[in-house]
Amino acid sequence: MVKNPTTFDMDLLFRALADRTRLRLLSLMTLDEICVCFFVAVIGTNQPKISRHLAYLRRAGIVKARRDGKWMHYSIAIPQDPNAARVLNEVLTWLRDDPEMQRDRGRLLKVCCAPQLPISIQGAPRPASLTTTSSPCMS
């Protein structure tokens, strides 16, 4: 059966959501647009593996990427399809309350709010929400 290119690929969406690492990446992106190097620092997996998971999420239509010099930033992209958007929003709500996801977000804040970034990510742009005066780092 050939799929209509204008319809959202729900099979791909559900396959993208069926992997714990990809769920962890999505959970971290609920805080802000994140540079790939921070995913590596928080999740503790190598950069090529993280990039493959992010590419899968992009193909599923739920993540978008932006290049800033040598840095790649990723953020959540809510699908145009209302059913897909509803599924993604429900998953993101569930992730907010999951203890492992909360630990990951805590590690991200700890890394981003440190006075000096780890050597492996020095020079990387911190998430914008963590550099404002109302950020958790400034509290």
C-alpha cells in the first residue's frame, strides 16, 4: 500500500516513540532548544549514536534542527496533523512526570548552570532559557 505523501506517517511516529533514548532526548528538549553536545553530556552516549536517534525523530516529524556555526541545536516540532500532535503532547506530558526523565533534566540543568562547562562542550552555546535572568541557574 502506497502512503499519501501529504498524510502524517503515524507508524513512523510510534516507532520513534518506542525507544527509551529517543524519549529521553524528547524530554530534555521540553526545557528548550538543546545543542547536541549537551545530549551527549547528559545521556552519556556517544555523539554518533545521539545523532542517529535525533535523525530518526526528525524523520518522524517531531524534532527540528538548526545549525549555528559548528553547533547543531534540536527542538520539538509539534506536527500539523492534529492526531499526531495530540499523541506527542500526551507523551510529553507523561515524560514530565517520569522519574528517570526528571533526573535527566536535573543533570542538564547541573551541566548548563555550572560556572564552567565540561571540557568536551566548552564553547557550546547554553540553552537560551538558562541564560536569562529568570532561568533556574539564576535562582
